[in-house]
Amino acid sequence: MAADQGSINDIRYDPAGALVSEVSAPIAEVSPGVGEAEVTTDPLPANIYTGKTHFADNGYYQAASVETQLVVYDPDRGFVTGGGFLCGGGLKTFGFCVKPSACEPWLPKGNLLFVDLSSLRKPLTVKATKFAWLVIPADQDIAYVAGVCKYNGNEGYSFYLTVEDKGWLWPQDTFRITVKDSTNQIVYDSQGTVTCGGLLIHY
């Protein structure tokens, strides 16, 4: 392998799919048969980004692309609370409060309980047991929360919560919760507007 192995291209998108940054870096040989590249970007504001890294086909390797998720959070952005009902597709109730930890601000703490009462004979429950992140982007009335949960009392699941604080007037606040199993497959997904309650992002 030669010293110059070509280059990689790293692209970042925000949750709406808008391009945030695009940088390239050369791939250099670090040992026989092994190439390495490093890309750097300016600091990104708090948000959840999708990263796509691509390198083109050449005489040393085939073209390949890798997609990753980059979570950037700011513990000074505040915290989020909420409670109420979702009535679309059957009655559902929820309550939660998530905020940065005083001693470990990068690791949020709090509680979350969601109950789907669409089938009264067999209610479905999602109870958070540990939080991974709390992201409140600047200049947006939205918050993203993720962590580990018990799904119907069973461990080994993760949850992803997206809430929008629409204020006191119409339109209503929105709530979405997604649950994935240990293989990252979605096992439950519910979303809707909040009735008989509300959400509040505390800045």
C-alpha cells in the first residue's frame, strides 16, 4: 500500500435531514495493509445528528459507507416534564420528568411511565430504568430523551422519546415513544397530541 490511500468523506445531518457539515480527510498508511483517517468539525450545537462516512473505490479497497448517530447535549439547556393522555388509536397515559444530574450532568436522571390502555384486559407498560441522554436543541421547542426500560415488566429494552412543547395555545403538545428490543428492532411505537395534560421544557 502506498502512503496515500485516497480520502473519506464525513457528512452530518440534523433530525430534519438538513445538511449540517461535510468534511473530508486523507487516508494514510499506518502499518502494512492498514489505512487510517481522522476528520474534525467545528463544535456542533445540541441536537441528534446522523453521520454518513463514505470512501470511494480505488486500487486498495472497495467503496463503502457507514451510518452512525452523534448525540450532542448541553446540560445547561434545562429539563423536561410532562403528563397526560393520548387518545388517538386508544387511550394512553404517561408521566415523566427528566433533568441533568447535579453530580453527573452528562447523565440525566428522572422517571418515565407510559401505559397503553387500548386493551383494558392487557395494558401495555413502558417504565424507564436508566437514562442515556437528554437533548434540547437551541431555538427549538423539542426535546429528545433515550434510555433503558422495562417493557411489560421485562428487561432488555430501550426507549426513545420525542416531545414538543407547543405552548399554552393551539396546536397541542406532541408526544412520541418508541421501544426497541436487544436486536434494535422496534417492538412498539406510539405518537399523538396530548389531551388532558401537557408538556413543558424548562430552560
